[in-house]
Amino acid sequence: MPERGEARRLSETAPRRIITVMAMSGVLVMAFILLFLLREGMPILKGASITELATGRLWYPVSAPPLFGMMPLIAGSLAVTLTSSALAIPFGVALALFLTEICPKRISGFFKITLEILGFLPSVVLGFIGMVVIAPFLQVRLELLSGLNLMNASMLLGVMILPTVATLSEESLHAVPQSQRDASYALGATRCETMFKVVLPGASRGIAQAAILGLMRALGETMVVLMASGGAALLPQSVFDPVRPLTSAIAAEMGETSVGSAHYHALFFMGCILLLFTLALNMLVIKIESRGEAD
């Protein structure tokens, strides 16, 4: 009997210990990544101030002397992220609302499978489509100098984050109790009024989290913006101007940079900037969750 009791205790505590070890390992890995970024990125501040890096408009890291103005790169990242989110988030929420409240169950299953397949589509495939299909179309139809621009990259990023926004929004809409819908119908509300005045407000917290996760996905994407954005380190004046986001600059230039140079440290400093943006979005998600728990 004591042996059975000991074996039972081990079977109960072993999964908990394994999960604890895995969680602590993940925390340690993230801590090492953060320390590595700081160690490799902070030396750039010895030759340039944060103000010069953040507000400088010229990015010529191999000139003499080198110029490390990151403002066009930061603006490019923000422009691509916000434009793609403006395209994808409303459409994703509308699609989730359609699948939850309007679409028949037989057809909704097909749409869900399609969304899942779209979510697994490799980013390099989308980037290739942007280069060989969308870019020539925009250049010819709109008479642009180049079809590789902010709009091209934003449309492709919108396609990438659409499954995330739609899937998470659908789960939030499903979580709204059916009793609230029934009460709305009992008071004489139409289906449209129930969707927009009862269901959407009830799922607003989850939809906001889905939108922020979509923003984070767009902010950290590399291959699509590297292939479709144009690669020009300029402040965009319109959605049809070429841009060079932070992620594409890191991916394009890191392989040709000598280790320990100022250019090398500047690229790692860009990684620190992206980390700060991601941290701010994560804090926003945590704030939304805590507000929902308080309510």
C-alpha cells in the first residue's frame, strides 16, 4: 500500500514539475535573448545619442562618416503595420461575425478550414506573389514608378494577419451567452440590432485582444516586407511610396555587416526597438485582460 501511495503521488506531481521546468526554461531563454540584444545593441549609443538615432532621416550606415538615422525605418514599420491592420481587422471581425451569427453551420465549416489553411501559408510565398503578380499590376494600372511599395506589403500583411484576427474574434463572439441574444430578440430587436448592440459589445474585449495580436504579427513580419515593400529608407508620403521597415533592414543588411562594427550594433539596436514595441502591445493586452476581470 505505501508503494502504491508513493507511485500515485509521483504520477500527480511529475506533470506539474515537468510543466514548471518547461515554463522556467522558456523564461530563461527569453531572458538570455533580451540580454544578448542589449549587449549587442547598446554600444551604438557610444557614438550616437538616442535622439539622433530616432529622429535622424538619413540611413547610410556604410558612408563616411556613417549615418544611422532610423526615423524612416521606424516610420516604415509603423506605416506597414497600421495600414495592414486597417485593412485586415475590420474585415476579420466582419468575417467572424458572419461565421458566428449568419452563416449556416455546413458552410461555416468550409470557411474555417479555409482560414486555417490561409494561416499556414508561408510568408515567402506571399512575398513572391507580391513581387510577380501584385507589383506589376499596381505599376501598370496605377502608372507607378514601382509596384513594390507600402500598399503592396500592407495588402499581403493583411492577408497574413486575417486568420488570426478572424479566428480569435470568432471565439470571443461564440463566448457571448445565448441568453443575451434571446433576451434581445424577446425585446423585439432584429438580428442586425442584436449583432451590433449586444453580441459585438459583449465580445469587445476578446476582439480588442485579437486586433492587438494581429498588430504584433504584422510588426514582426520580415519576409513579406523584405520582398514587397520596395526597400527604400525614406519617409513615406503616400501608400504607394516604397518603404523599408526595421525588420527588412535587419534581414537585408545583417549578412553583409562585419561583427562588432557600428553598423552591426545599429541593427541590433533596431531589434531592441522592435522589442519595446512588442512589449508595449503585450502590456496593452494585459491591461485589457485585467480590466475585463475587474468588470
